[in-house]
Amino acid sequence: MKKIILFLLASTFINCSNYGQLNITASLPKKLREASGIEKVEDSNLLWMHNDSGNKNELYGVNIKGKIKKVITINAKNRDWEDITSDEFGNIYIADTGNNDNTRNDLVILKVNGSDLENKSVDVEKIFFNYPDQHKFPPKKKKRFFDSESLIYLNGFLYIFTKSRVKNKYGVTKLYKIPASAGNHTAELIGSFNNCDTYGCWITAAAISKNHKKLALLTHHSVLVFSNFQNDQFFDGILTEYPFDHSSQKEGIVFKNNDTLYITDEKSHGKGGNLYTFAIN
């Protein structure tokens, strides 16, 4: 009996260690060496990406071979673009929510009309918001939970997942909700989750499956998948963590289908800069 148990344990370990490894689909071009967001829009065969702060205010349509097929100038400043999401109408939302020092009071999400994705230059609607529990800019170091690199859309609302800058609490993420409409909004705090405590625990991107049954949160060394949640109570769902077989600066995630993810990482120290697929079924 002991031999059978040991064999089953060994088989389980082998299956887990080989399950869902990152598969390189394409190497991204130099123009996307700091890609910080990726989105798959309904009825489009392109993946939409952008770079973060210090780069051009451009949106790139990329094919699955990593070739840039479309470049759109966004008529808004790229202060610190982080994540990107879309709605059921094909509209794109770019989160200008990077806030490393927790000093910003001009946080904004830029809405690109889906019908404008054929144009070379587009105007945007601006969705400004503030956090209801941030009262100082910046707050004390032990309260700097107001950076954000993660955004999803669901049922007419945008959901923002924050990134902690607090020592020994780097895995804390807070979830906020705002209407997906132009204006100035005070975000509604929905809940919070603590992943772990080290730098690698930072939440760097988010995605929701098309059937709305899975939420994926990205870190540098794993993806956290929540399922069986009700409405927008994502953190009340069942959590499954899928570790990667290597660590890199991963900052973009989107569902290819309900059981497979596209993931991107930045080019840094001679590694990364790729588009990956990752199975989670």
C-alpha cells in the first residue's frame, strides 16, 4: 500500500510541475519592450497592447506572431498607462493609473470607442476617479496601497485592483469599482486580498474570462485564478494558483479563451519581451 501511495504522490507532483507551463508564442518587437497591457477585443483578430510611462501615447494592434499591424495615436498623455480592458461593444479602456509614489490626484481611465480602432488618431472619453480611503498625497509609507496596474470591465463597471507599495505587505490588493462612463467618480471599495509579502507578490495585471466565470490576477511568478464567485465578489470565490516555470517582469494578461491565457512580459536584463500562452483548465 505504501508503494502505491508514494507512486500516486510522485505522479501528482510530476503532473503539477509540468502543468500549464508558459509557452512562447512570439517575441515582441522593440516598440513593445515595455508592454504593460494586452487585450483581446471581440470581432478583432489583433491583440491590443501599449507601453507604460516614458513611452508614446500609442495603442498597437499586434498579430499572434508578434508583428505590429496597426498603430493608433491616442490623443491623451501617457503619464503611466498600466492595464487595458474592453467591453462587449468593442470599446477599449486604458488605465492611466500607475501611481508609484501614491501622489497622484489625476487618476484616469481612457475610453477608446471601438468604431475608432480603424483610425490613425483618436480622441478619448476620460473617466476620472479617486480612492475613497486616500486622504493624503502621498500617505505615510505604511499606507501606500494606491498604486494600480490592473483593470477589468464587467457589466457596465470598471474594476481596479491596486498594487501595494508597503514593505512586507506587497501582496495586498484592494478592489474598487467605478461606472464605465465619463465623469469624476469616487470609487467604491469592494474588498481586499493578500497574496503574500514579497516583491514577487505584486498584482501587475488582471483579466476576466468571456463567460465571466474566472478572474485572473498576474504576478511575476504566478497567476491567481478565482472561480465560483457571485457577481463581483471575486475574492469570495475559489482560488487556484498556477506557478510559472520562471520569473520575469510579467505585466500583461488576457483570456484567449475560457481556459487559456495570453501573457506578456517586459524586456529586462536580457530576458522577457515575449508573448506567451498559458493553460489553466
